[in-house]
Amino acid sequence: MKELDTSSAPLVTLSIEGAIAMVTLNRPEKRNALSMAMVEELMDVFSSLPKSVRAVILSGAGEHFSAGLDLSELKESSSSENIEGSMLWYEAFGKIQFGRVPVIVVMQGAVVGGGLELASALHVRIAESDAYFGLPEGQRGIFLGGGGSVRIAKLIGFSRVAEMMLTGHVVDATEAHQIGLAHYVVKKGEGMRKARELAEKVASNLPMSNFAILKALPLIAEQPMSHGLMTESLMAAITQDAPEAKDRVNAFLQKRANKITPD
Ligand code: 1HE
């Protein structure tokens, strides 16, 4: 495995193995609470991924994925600094969500507040059985500020988001799977193995298909139906025209490619 120099980004580490990059929130002593510096480092790491990387596995060091916003930074901050802070989170998470490389996240322990906002920007979410999900903003006297009122609400509906914030309801891994916060629930300690298995699959897709999934699909979801169908048809035409796509289709027709089987 090639270890990259992470001396300029000690709060977020990066290592690369073939086409798969491992990005780790590395502040376990503060339960991976997201400081501004950490969000900047996260953005830098994702901005600097080499072209050879075709899937990322994001995880949090220690017993908790992330305790959310670093509350110590809120103590003295002004309204304008807080808006700037939100803008930084939007920029960082937008870069990741609409970037070139699909991201699989492994979540354990607390996935709360800004930690859940980060997870909701990622493409495939794996929860270990001890993961729990909360939005303690109501209790803390604040509000979502990292894109969660848009992204989490798109995943589970705004009514559930409101209920979690109002009552402090903490969602366990099973419920998270049922309502769409997690795509997979695995046993404690199994998250990374599952993530690697999925990352291999994601990385073996043609880049143009993954581009369409990351860039076009969210746009289509926001468009009126007639525009969405037009965008879809254009994206379909472009992907289908690529020689690599034709090779894959022919491989199936000539019985050289795998059939689809249940997981
Ligand atoms: C922190 C933070 C933090 C821990 N900001 N320092 N998020 C929250 O309201 C969650 C707050 N955190 C917790 O409820 C608990 O820390 C945990 C359940 C995540 C973990 O508990 P535990 O017992 O394992 O750890 P701990 O002893 O509480 O925390 C260890 C240290 O991390 C401790 O500091 P220390 O100097 O005493 O060792 C904690 O103060 C520190 N720590 N969480 C700052 N969040 C863009 S808007 C998003 C808005 C939000 O995210 S609101 C939700 C904030």
C-alpha cells in the first residue's frame, strides 16, 4: 500500500491501494468532531485525489464516526463567521457529493449532527450495528448548518428530520436502514470488509457511467419531469455510444459476461 504524505492534513488521512483510496477522519480524541480546519482538510484531500482513484472509502478513526460540528468553535463566533462556516461545509460536501469519485462511508458509534450531514452527502452508506444517528441541534439551541436540512430531508423526509431535531430521537442502525439513512447494516467490525467489497464493484464500472450517476442523477431529481427525461436521454446516448460500453454489452450477448444474481 502506498502511504501518502499527510503531514499537511493530520486531521484527515489518505492512503491509496490501487484504484481505491481510504480517507479517514482522524481526530478520535474529539470523536471526530468537525472543526473548520478538518472540513478544509477533507476538501483538500478530495480535491487532490489522483486520477487513478476510482472509489473512496471514508471512515472515522476510533469508536465514533463523527460527533458533528466542533462545538468549541461556536462559542465565540459571530453570525457572519457562522454563515462563512456553513458556506465552507457546503463547498466541501458539494465537492465530494458531485465529484468524480463515488464515496462509500463506514459508520460506527455516533453519527450525529454535522457527522450525519457529511454522511448524507456520500453515495453508499454502511452502518455497523452499533451506529446511532441523531440531530442534537434542537437540544444544543442551534440548527443544521452543513446542508442537512436539504440532504438528510431528501433521504428520510423533512418530517423525520423535524421529529429527530425536536425530540432528540436517536435512530439505531436497524431503523436507519429502514428509513434510508443506511444502505447496509453489518456486524460491528465488518464495515471495512463490506466497504472494500462494494468499492471494488464501484471502481470496476465504466467512468462515464459513474459520472452520470454522480453528476446527472442528482440534477435529474431536481428537474421537472420533461427536463429530467431529456437530460436522461442525452446522458444515456452519450454513455451508450462509448466503445467500452459497446464492448461490455457485446460481452454479455456473447455469454462472456456475468449474469445478474441476487446478493
Ligand atoms: C467534542 C464534541 C463536539 C465530543 N464538539 N468537542 N454534536 C453533539 O452535540 C455531540 C456531542 N458529543 C457527544 O454527545 C459525545 O461526545 C459522544 C456521544 C459523541 C461521544 O461520547 P464519549 O463519552 O465517547 O466522549 P466524550 O467524553 O463526550 O468526548 C471526548 C472529547 O471530545 C471531550 O473533550 P475532552 O477535552 O473533555 O476530552 C468532548 O468535549 C469532545 N467532544 N464531541 C467539540 N461535537 C454544521 S452545523 C452542525 C451542527 C451540529 O453538528 S450539532 C451536534 C453537535
